[in-house]
Amino acid sequence: MKKPQSDIEIALIRLTVILTFLGLLMCLSTTLPDYFYRQLIQSPYTSFLKQLLAAGIGFVLLLIAKAQSPQFYKKFAITFYILNILLLLFVLFLPSSVANEYNQMVRRSIPLFGFTFQPSELAKVSIVFFIARLLSNRKTPVRTKELFKWLGLMMIPSVLIIIEPNFSAAALLFIIGSVALFYGGIPIWQYFICIFPILGSGALIVLISGQGSRILSRFSNFLGIFTHGGGDQYQLENSLRTIAQGRYFGNGFLKSTQKFQNLPFNSTDFVFSVICEEFGNIMAVCIVILFFLLFVTSNRYLSRQKTILVQYWLQDSDHIFFYKLCFMSALPLDWSLPQGFHCLLSA
């Protein structure tokens, strides 16, 4: 007899479906301008249909993954980690026509059947499986020598991602791995004893690869935001302007004007600003609340799991979501700065 789903599982499914639906709506809205500015796109709905298909494929893969036992993932966790390292190496040798602000060629994606696949995203999952696999077998405290080796293995994918270059994804990956270690019972003093030599070697590799000046420049620009006229504020100012135009109730779905070449990266980094402009800041707050409800519900589901390996997976996956929410995507810095509220009130 099939076991009935619990209320927490039903809540997780509903929250996921709602947020996926909202994400698809914003994908449709923010990618429509690409039709007017990119000659290779034959339909204004091309990107939306790709994301819709990707969501369907993701749902099917979710059902397949759900059908596997925890022992299956435990068995192949190390293999999964090694495969991901090979993919991160492979992507560095692919040709690229995209350059960043320092004229460095950006190699992050692998073309696959009309889609683009980023190994750096897979790395966040593989590191969760890998750390959970290591910790679930422990019956004695982790020795400093072992922890040093584990941190070194975490640094390998992080350095490869920085070389792509994608500093934010590399930092997120290392933070997630560190949280996994803390959750597994690693004392903070032992962690800091090992972390400084690891970070030092990683920094040396980054400098050799030529990414050091770009990373330092990004930190300088970030700190300059908090001073008058300091740093590179082009993206911040346009994002604040987009948020301010939405006021409290928004201009209406598909009625954003800033996304037409005024807001950089409107379908990725600054999609939240478009949400504020079209749906208003009140709706934006509601979306953030939905994300935090998903986070809290996931933690409640975690507390009911009896298998140690599954607990590590869920806890680490939860933190992947949490850090992406707060620091990378859904809640950008510009929305939380005092200037953001000032622009909202004075627009």
C-alpha cells in the first residue's frame, strides 16, 4: 500500500509549484526584449518555451531521483563528484564568444540539445552529496588531517569555477560546503586551523590564473556603493530606478520599460528589480515570504528524517537555496540598501 503524503510534503509541493509558475511568468516578461535586440531569435517566446520545457524535464528527473534509495546516492556520491570535476575542466577548453568587462573570455556553459548546461550549478549538488557521504560514515571525530584533505577537495571545484570566471558561484559553493561541515559536527576552531592554508593556496592559484585583479575590483566597487560617488554604480542605479518605478502595486505584467536595454542582465541578476516594477514592492515582499516559507518547511521536513545521510542532503540543499535567496538572486543588495527605500518613497 502506497504511503500517503504528509502535510509538509504537500506544502513543499505547493510552494514549489507556485514559485516555479511565478518564475516562468518572469522568464516570459524579461526575455521578450531579446526578440527585438537579438537577430538570431525567431520568436519572442523562444526563451520562455525553453524554460518551460526545462521545467518539465526537471519535474521528470525529480520523479526519477525520488524513486532511488539513499544507498544509491551514497554509492555514487564520490563518482558524481569526480564527474563534476571533469565537466568543470572540460568547459574551460570550450570556445567562447562572450567576454566580461575585463575582456576575459567567459566559459561557463556546455551546449546540450539546444540548451546550455552549467557544471558550476551541478557542483553545488555534487558537493552536498560528497560531504554527506563523508560525514555519514563517521563514527569517530574527524581528525585535523582529514578535515584539511576535505577542504582541499572542496577548493578544487571552487578554483575551477573562479577560472571560468564565476567568482560568486565559487564563493557560494565553498560556503555551502563549509556549512555542511559545521552541520556534521566539525568544531569551528578545527575548521579555522585548516581553512587559512587552503584559502591561501586557492588565492595563489587565482592570482596565477589572472583573476585576482578582477576579484579585487569587484570588492572595491561593492564597497564604493556605500560612499557618495564611489565604485561602479551603473547597475545599482538602474536597478534602483527600476524598483522605484514599480512603487507599491506595480505597472502591470509585461509593462516594464526598464528591461528594454536600460536594466543590465534583466532576466538573470536583476530579475527581482523587474518583479518590483511590474508587480510592485508589496508583491515582491510576498514572493520573498514564499521563499522563506519554503525554507522553513524544508527544515521541518528535515527534522522528521531518520536517515543521517538524508538529513545531511536536505540540510545542505536547504542552505544552497537560502544563500542563493539572500545573497545571489532573489533578494539583491540594491533592494535592501537605504537608497532603495528612499527611491521607492520619493519616486
